[in-house]
Amino acid sequence: MSTLSIRIPDSLHKRVKVLASQDNISINQFIATALAEKLSALDTEKYLEERSKRGSREKYLNVLSKVKDREPLEFDR
């Protein structure tokens, strides 16, 4: 495991201290989890951008044309 020293504004430190305490976790664990969430979001965005480049509007419209044209069921409205 690595050690990283960072400087953050006092206001952020106070907020993270309260939130970590409410979740019964350490500030380090809270920050590590927040960092993991951010990295996951960035990785997902990158994946979706790359995946969209392989898409084909023609194939999309072809698949969509196979869907029956009817009103949605009541619970789907």
C-alpha cells in the first residue's frame, strides 16, 4: 500500500471527517472509496466513447425497425 500526503481545504476536511464518521469508516477509507468511484466513472466514460465509435446507425435502425408498433402496457406508461 502506498502513502500519499495531500493538502485539502479545512472545509473539505471537516466534511469528509463527518461523513466518514457517519459511515463508521476512516477518512482514509472514505477517500480511497471516493477515488475508486471517480476512476470507475472516468473508465466507464472512456469505454463508452470507444464503444460508440464501433456503432452503426444503420444497424441500430435495422434492429429498431423490428420492434412492433404498439402502445406500451399500462405499467410502462
